[in-house]
Amino acid sequence: MKSIKRLTQRAVTIKDVAREAGVSAMSVSNVLNGRGRISEATADSIRRTVERLGYRPSVAARRLRLSQQWTIGMLIVVDDADFLNDPFITAQVTGLTNYLTANSYSLILRGMRPSDFRTARVFQDIEADGMVAILSGEPMQREWFVRELSALRIPLVFLQEQEAPDDMDCIVIRQDDFDGGRQVGLHLVENGARDCWMLMPCVEWAAMRSRLEGLSSMFAEAGLQSPTIIRCKDESFDICYLATLDALRHGRRPDAIVGGNDRMAIGAMKACIDTGIRIPGDVQVMGFNAFDTWRYVEPTLTTVRSAAHDLGERAAGELMSRLQTGQFRRRKITLPVTLQPGKSTRQMG
């Protein structure tokens, strides 16, 4: 007891833990860092001693010893400066941060516009052990972003991309937005929709393009015309509301409208209601992602439940595994999505 009291008067060292546990300092280090072959009984004894003494490893010393930063960078290339207002992005960041924090890593978050990527080098000064990237823009533009990021020569995780070059130290993690689009299409076709609009932002995400392609494929299989694309300057409620109003005034009313995400769909729904169009009697409306906003509108929005939070967690988990083993276990991970019926579409049969 006296020895423990003396230890509380100064910073506890790894040698103190080893002495109290009756093992070598190397054994303590191996248990703390998940290395070496140590019996489970000995490892448990060391962990109990660490807890009892209140030992905390020196982050600075660990970085020097292992030549690691214990930091992960995250780059979000998006046209909207207020990108953290996007719940899909926020959910991914949250999942990533929670996992990293639990594993003693920190996160450096940077955002930039696609148009600034060629001139800005803000991402190149990130001293990190790995990088997670979310990219918007046209396919050729995103391909150029991917190649530029490869120059960092650190492990990379691309969220929501379709493919990544085989010669890069990277992995693609995405949700199955194509299948989500097909689920939307099937639901609408089965409920009588024949003429559909889809709201899309001017600066596209790969995920939204996949949703449109999945929706279009289902309409094609049903012998119907592909959905008409309604371009919106951005994904905000106000812009999508005005874009839908303008389209309704200058074109034939569809019997279904799909938003690239829930916020876009809700903007379209409000435009319809304000012009006397009944939802879902005259026009059925569907969204994507199933974040909280779907439940706060009347009628409640039919949408597709996203795996956004899981995407962030999986990104962190795959990076941790890559840093420990020296290679990614696979090249691509695709997470499923599920249709969540609401009252903004008809429910036949």
C-alpha cells in the first residue's frame, strides 16, 4: 500500500507497472500495444495493475517510438461551405470520430470546394497516418482528386466512390445506392407511378448518380420512360423548393418526384402542397437517407434508410486494421440500404 501511495505522488511509469505486476517492462508494453505472445492470465494481471495504478501511456513518447502520428485526416470536397449541415456527411464524420476516439486516435477535418482543388494544397500539410476522403464533382474530376491524394503515400479510404485504382493503397467503402434507387423505383411502379422526376444537385455526388441509375433501371424494366432530371443549384430546402415550383409551372406534372436526399424531397413536397397538389393522391414523393427530418413533415416521407454512420465506423475500422497489418483486407465494401415506407407514397395491395 505504501508503494502505491508513493506512486500517486508522481507520474506512474511503465516500469512501475511492471514492478507491481511482477513482469518485465517489455511485457507491459506488448500488452498495451497488442504485440507479442503473452498468456491471457498474465495480460489480465497487467491490465488490472494498469487500472489500479492509473497508468496512462505518454502519447508523445508513443508517437516517437512507433513513428506514428496517431492521427487520421479527413478531406471533404464539396461545393457547399456549410457541408457539416448535411446530415449524411455529419453522420459519417460522427461514426468515424467515435471509432477513432475509442482507439486513441484523433481526427483532422478539412473541407474544400471542387473548384479549389487544383490550386489549394491544404490537404498536403496534414500529418496523418491515414486519410478518409468524401468527394463530389464529375466522374473525371473525382478521378483526378483520387490520383492527387495518392501522392500523399498514406493509406486512403474513399467513402461513397464506385471504384479506386488497383495500384493504390486504398479501399472504397460505400452503401448500395444503386440498389436503393431500384427499391425506390419498384415501390413507385408497384404503386402506379408512370412519370417521374428526380431532383439532382448541379455538383453531383457519386452516390446520387447511383441512386438515379438504379431508379432509371427499374423504370426501364417496367417499360417506362427514364425519370426527368430537375437540376438544383444545391441541395438546400429553399433551392429545391423553388426548382420544383419552376418545373411545375413550365412542364407537365409528374405522378412521382424523387429527391436526391430527404431534404431535397421535402423541398419538392412543400412546393407541391403550396400549389394545391395532393400528396400522395396526385403526386407521390420519395427521398433518401431516413435521417430525422423524414418524420417531421406531413405526410411522413417515404425514404431509404442510409448506412451513413456505419460508413464512418467501417472507414475507421479498416484503417486501423491496415495500420496494424500493412495492407487492406479487401478493395471494396458495400453496405446494404432498406426502403422505409411513409405516407408520402400510396400503399397498394
